[in-house]
Amino acid sequence: MASLAAFWRHTPPAALQLRRIALAIGIKPDTSAAPASMSPEATKQAMQRTMAQAEQLGIPIKRGRHDDPLAALLDD
């Protein structure tokens, strides 16, 4: 367990890294909701709030699937 904690201090899990990036660019993550228990409607609303915050900060937002031939293999 100590070795895992030491590794995470150097390379944190992706969720922690994304949270740090969001805080660094000024997006305040919603800490009141647990993502695993959110309804689809609540998830959609949270995504809309996050995109609105990003747009207010001047971060370009692209909606829809990007034009990548490898992504065409994935379902919507």
C-alpha cells in the first residue's frame, strides 16, 4: 500500500489529474454529486454546466464526434 501511495504522489490517477487541470484553468468541479450514482439527466446537466464554464473562460468547445477515421469504429 505504501508503494502505491508513493507512486500516486508522482503520477496520480487520471481523475485526480483531470481535477487538478480543471482547477488550474478555473473550472470548479462539482463536489456535491457522486458521479457513480448520478442519473442520466443529472449527468447531462453537469456536463452542460461544465461546458458553460469552459466557454466563459474562452476555452474552445467542440461538440459532436471529431473527424478521426479511427473513431468511426466506435459506436455513438
